[in-house]
Amino acid sequence: MRERRLTALVILCAVVAATLLISTEFLSAQNGQGKEGKGGDRDTPPPFYNPYPPGILPADLLQEIERVRGEVRFIENEALAEWQALTPPTLTGQPPTLEGTGYQAVQTLGKLMNFDEHMSPFENRACGFCHMPYTGFSGPIPSVNLTMIAYPGSFQFRAGKRTAQRYTYSPRYPVLQLYPDQALLFGGNFWDGRSTGYLLQSADAEQAQHPPVDTQEHALPDTACIAFRLQTAAYRPLFETVWGVGSLDIKFPHNTEEICETPGGAAVFGTNTMPIQLKPEDRAKANSVYDHWGQSISFFEDGPQVSPFTSKVDANINGLYTYTPDELAGAILFAGKGNCNSCHIDGQRTLLTPGQTDTGTYAVNARPLFTCFGYSNLGLPLNPRDAFFYQTTPDFFGFTANPLGFGYRDLGLGTFLRSGFGSAPNPNSAWIPLAPRMDGRQQVSTVRNVAMTPPQCPTTEAPGPYFQKEFFHNGYIKSLKQLVHFYNTRDKFPFPVTSGHCPAGTTEKVDCWPMPEVPDNIDMTVGNLGLTDQEENQLVIIMQGLNDGFDPANPSVSTYPDINTFTGKCMTGGTAATQGNEVLIPTPTPLPACASAVCGVPPLPAPKPIP
Amino acid sequence: MNKLLLKLAIAAATGSLLSSNPTVAQLSPTTPKAARVRITQGPELELAKEYLTIIRWTTNNPGGSPEHFGVVHYGTDPKNLSQTAKSPIRLNPSHSSTIFRVRLQALKPATTYYYTVDSMESNGKSDGVISPVKKFTTP
């Protein structure tokens, strides 16, 4: 009897152990959205959200997610070591100032926050997950850049709608503002400018406040979840050193963890964006912590680890490096025939008088940012690979990211000014009438670091070895060669088709450009530049010269911080001109008309309706 | 629209007096306004496809606001150019000349259109270009 009981006990233990092993395996390896090592009320992990047809999600997605998460944790540990090595600043003076190492303290805090995976419901997404150093702090997964465009958020596989913008120099964008003599808006952050900076007087700091509560990114359901998670962060002492002892002393209700581990948009929350019940004084404190979150991350992004002004072009400006003939030709084309500096301002050119020749040189000690902080509709085609189009059904939590499906159109700044679908509330109603003039316009990015890649994959261009990036707001362009060719020939090879439907005998992105997603306000500065193939290549070369981390004394080794953290694989083969064409898919035909939730919001798009 | 722009201008000018931003120097520089803006080449047909027509011309750099609009007044009757198409461009501060290009869409096939061109600053102020009446026929 005793023997039978013992046998039964052994079997029971084995079953329990096996169950634990299997469930752990499921959580961490298959699902990746469990809360390893942490409690919570969730007994079983929610199932994947996968409304996508075959081929939208890359085959190596789970493997690549875990690869990037490992790199994120590596940098987080590095930041913890930097904090431990930091001589504490001294709070002194009036107003009180962190004397000595205040700069380093705030930037280290920002770095720790930026790479902290705990700041998401499933504790699997840090800001850095979509913004890694080796890509100039843009998207780090080559297969995602090639296929689904937007990055998978904490609840897998919800995804956003646009490419991950680079952090580098983003704090230099001013608060979104109207220039009256131009009747144009400048500044802000995000492709659509929805982070205005109106409250913190920093577009970049406010930018850092959006992803943590974006339903398809970190997806925390309440901004106070950040303060809640910071209370138990290893680096809480540093936060209190910078922002004050007691700044995190907030009394959270007992169900806070349950709320914070449920992704935003869940039906259980309804329209409540502050489901954590806090006393007014605690809510005010949590809001203040959230402001400090944005400010700390912004200062990290502005610092030497992210935006150091150490490119080859900077070295040339400072007289430390002489361009090769191709680089010099590219620099001259950039301001000349290529017309790039009409928007990507190099800051130093002057109006040439008759007989003067551009020598490609700049004033010494300038720090041009290669953007005008403006917005432009370049006429890119709708990209049917964008994961956003397919999220038309409710997920496990009852949330549907895009009920409009292919009726969605990305009007960029125009939709933001209308406080429209998929953007954010516009805090300045005086600008609403400008919306029709801004439809289709997306932010003019800095050219700096557009070409940055990990050292082992030293280029973005096939045949490589190369690192697959994605360019512009919808990732339609897959190489810098294509990018320049688009500017050069958009209006030379236009076809009244959508992507995936170029006529027989033509090659998409080579001698066939599908029609624009948004036909209004198309910028005609570019489109038929008359550049030769060699001139296109020279422009790519000078863009590569804008990668930070160039050391004139040792030009073959990048000094860019954390550029060596990539642990994935490079790609090889093919040509830059047709890079990624193997994954083109046909846009649905007929393409549903633009939904009234986007194109029917006043003031209506003009002069003609958007199809 | 002009009243709106005036209101926006007053609001923004008030705001700019109350604050300054060290990064404004990076914005598109406002080049000096040319005394007179003259067409030096064109206007001419750059592209004529079934769904898209592009008209192109070159002037001296007009200066003023960095974003300008090329404007085409067109119609099937040379004495009644009642339709207008506008396309934005950005002035290149280092170029002595500026190429304007304007998109015309949804034109009738196999039809002769007459047109004149002008350009204007982004606030709607005309550059005062004098243009001949030209014509083209769609495919």
C-alpha cells in the first residue's frame, strides 16, 4: 500500500514537473509574452494575436524577438554598471542643482529607462526593442523591416502602423509651431508630428511618453503604470537622486499589478485611460513621474551616446578629414542637382552668384542637422505589407487596432491636425483649418545615421553583406539606392497602379513607381532630377558619410556606443536596386475607398477627395 | 483662406514674441525676395500620361518663404482658364534658379488644354510671374 502511494506520488511529481516545464517553455519560447519569474493573476498566457495572412509575419519572428530582447537586456546591464560607476552628484545651490555629475546622472537614468523591459504589461518590451544603437536607434530586425514594417508590441502580435524613427538628434526638433510668414508647421516629433512638445516644451520628451501607452507598442493601460513599475526598479535610487527623494512614494491600490499587466485597449477598460484609482495627490505625483520619464529619456537621446556629431561629414567640416572624390561629388550633388538640401538643410550653403561654383565645403564648426524640421508628402505608394492593414478583428482582450482595414489611409500630419483616427488629440485647434494642406505630409527626417548598420553588416545595400533596413514612414523603400532612385525618377516612371501590379515588362521601383497613397500636396521639388546612375550612387555614398562614430585616426572602427551589440545575421546577394522586391505582394484590388473615419473628417481633403 | 492665414499669422507672431527657440537657425532659411520673378525656361509639358500631366518651368530663385507653390491656370478655352492646379516645392537656398513642376490629374483624354503659370509663397502671395498662354493635348 505504502509502495503504491509512493509510486503515485512519484508519478504526480513527474506530471507536475513536466507541466511546469512545458508551461514555462510555452511562456518563454513559444509565446514570449509571459511574465517570467513574476506573479500576477494570469494563470495561462493569452494566445497570440495573429490575424495576418501567411507571409506577413516573418518566419523567424519569435527567434528575432528573443535575439533583440537579449541585446536589450545586455545594454540594460551595461547601464546599471555605468550607474554603479558614477560618482553621485551633489545637490546644492539655489535653485538646487545636481553639481558635478548631474548630466551623466540624468542621461544614465534615461538609458536605464530606455532599455527596461519591465515597462510593458508582459515585461517584454523596452523602448530600445524598436530602437537599437546599431541601426541609429531605428528598427533592429531585418526580417521585420522586410515584411511587416511595423514592430510587434508587448502583446504579440499587435503592431503599429509605421516604421520606427531614429532617435538620433530627435531632441533637436523644436516644439511644433506655426511660422506665420510661411503658413507652415515646423518641429514636433513622430512622422505625423503628434508629439508637439506643447506641455513639457520638448517634442522629444513628449515623444517618449507615447509608446508606453500605445496599444500596439508597450501597451500599458495607464501612464501611472510607469511610476508603479519604477517603484520596484533596480535603479529607483538613481531616479530619486535625480528627481527627488519621495518622488516615487505613491500609494497604489492592491489591484494595480493586475491592471498594469493587462494591455491597453482591452475591453475591460472601456474608454477609461486612467483605470488605476489614485487619490488626486497620488495621480499628480504619477503624472510628474511620467514627465520625468520623458525628460530623462530625451536627455539620454540628446547626449553623446546617441547624438554625438561624430560622422565623416562632421570630421570634414572640422578640417579633420578630406573627402574621397565620390564623397565630394555626393556632397556637391546633395546641395546641387540632387536638391536634397532644399529639405535636408546642410545649414551652410549660400545663394551662389553667377560664376560661383559649389566646392562642397562647409563652414568650420557647424553642426547642421540635415533636416528643415518640416513635413512633406513625397508621394509614396500604399505599402500592402504594413501589418496595420490586417488587424481588423478583435484580439484576446477585445481590442481591434484597425477596424478600417485597407480603408485606412495614412494622411500623416493632416490626420493629426484633425485629431483623427490612429493619431493623437491636437492641442491647438487654431491649426485645424490647415489640415487639407498637410494631408499626406510626414516629417522630414534628419539624414544623419540613415545608413548606420552593425559593423559586421557594414552597409544597407545589397549584395552586402548588408543589414536590411526600411526607409520612409511606411517602409516601402528597402535600400538607399532605391531611395535616391525614387527621388530621381518618381515622375519619370509613374503608373496608375498600386504596389504589386506594375505592368509586365517593368520592374517595380526600377522603372515603375505605383501611384501615391495620398495624391494631395505632393512635393514636386523632387521626382525627376535627371541624375545618372553614378550620381545616384554618389549621393548614397555621402549619406553613408553621415553615420556617427567616425574616427579619422582609425577610420575602419566605429566609435559609436553600443554599435557592437548586434548578435543576428547579415544578408547577402541581390542588388540594391531591387532589394526586397522578392517580398512584394499585390495590393488588394479593388482597393477599398478611403474610410470616412479618415477622409470624411472635416475639414475635408482638398482640392479633391482622396480615393 | 487669406483671413485664416492672417489670423494664424497674428497668433503665431504673438507666440514668437513670447518665446524663442535656439534651433530656429536650422529651419529652411528665408532667402531674400527677388525684385522680380521671371520665367527663364518654359513653361512646357514634362509628362503627359493618361492619368497624370506635369507642367514645368524655371524662374530665377524667387526667394521669400522656403515653400512655394507652382500654380497652373488651365481650361479647354484659352479665354477661360478657370481651373487651377497647385503643387508645393521647396526653394533651394544655394540655387540661383528654381524649377516649378505642377501635377494635373483627371484630365479628359484626347483633349487640348490651354494654360498659364504663376507661383506663390506658401502664404498665398503671388510672385507676379508673367506667363504666355500655352497648350497641350492629352493622350
